[in-house]
Amino acid sequence: QTVVTQEPSFSVSPGGTVTLTCGLSSGSVSTSYFPSWYQQTPGQAPRTLIYGTNTRSSGVPDRFSGYILGNKAALTITGAQADDESHYYCVLYMGGGISVFGGGTKLTVL
Amino acid sequence: QVQLQESGPGLVKPSETLSLTCSVSGYSVSSVNYWAWIRQPPGKGLEWIGNIYHRGNTYYNPSLKSRVTMSVDTPKNQFSLKLSSVTAADTAMYYCARDLSRITIFGVITGTDGFDIWGQGTKVTVFS
């Protein structure tokens, strides 16, 4: 069974830029996987950031951008702020109506 | 404003059936989109359980398929999840979400624009 992979953790300095990735244990991610990205802070429900590879959800600042980077989906955060410190999850569409979450990346801003 | 609210027992005994309902306000469950259930065990990541269309089309996580049943109650504007034969591994926060899957006129999913609106979640503990 194909696993969706994400970096377990990442850190970024305030004001800095960070790129999180979302890959497959076997194969390459393309737009056909319709990657989406979600932000979750402790005790809260996830918040949708990006869908369809690169479309920002309503109200999401343009500091967040999604795209395909090589064989993975990527989420770049520019001008990192303290409240960007969260868990970030990607979801890939595997076909046959099935979606799979990645394991998530814990982003620390320090 | 579209809102989703999960409800159901917070405690379920092992081997019994977990039953949850998601009440939708500000939007019709009969609209042209799917509705999803997602869960998160304590301290762990998110897991897609499955989704349902108001016509009854369903897609389930293969690892849970044998135990999952979803349904829609259009008069009550709700949709529901049943998970049978629960064990401690099913202890989790359960979320419902509006699922923007791309679909054919027959309700077959061909892609997805993700989950745009989430409920606050309901905690379910499997405990004897």
C-alpha cells in the first residue's frame, strides 16, 4: 500500500521561508493527485490552506503557496510568523474515490 | 454561514458499534458534493475514514471498509457514521467535513478539491 510521506518536523526563523513536502513511498506526485494542505493547531480542527495543488482557500494569505516540486507536492510559507507554528497535513487523491493523509509535519517557528 | 457539528456518545465499549452524526446548518446535504468523516487518534495524525453523497454513493478507507457504514438523512440535514466492532485503536477525535470531490453526473468521484469546512470534532473513547 502506498504511503504519503511528509517530513516529521521542520523549523523556521521568524520572517523566514520554509518549504514542506508531500511525497509517495512509491512513485511521483503530480497534479492528478489533487494535493491539498491543512493547518492544525493543538486542540483545534484542521483549517484548509491549499487545494487542487495551488489554489488558496478563502481567507488564506498569499504567504502560503502550493505547487509541485520535482516528484512531490510542496507547501511554501514565506515571512513565517509565530502563529504559523502548527502541524501541517497534506492529502493526496489516490483514485477510486480514495484520499490519503500524510503523517503530518510539525513546524516550529523559532 | 455553513457549519458542521458532530454528536454522539463519548464512550463506547469494545466490540460495540460507534455511531456519530454530523448536523449541517446553512447548507443542504442534498447539494452537489460529498460529505466526509476523518479521525485523529490522540497525539497522532489525521486519517480519512470515507465519504458519502446524498444519493447514497460511498467510498471507504480500505483498511476500515469492512466495519464502516455511512448514511445521509436529508430531511434532518444530517449524515452519519457507524463503525462496528470497535477496539481501543478506534479511540480518536472524529471530524466531519464538507468534501469538495469532483464528481460525474452519476456521483462518481474523479478528483478532489479537498475538505473546505470542518466540524469541531467529537472525542470518542473505546473503554470497557
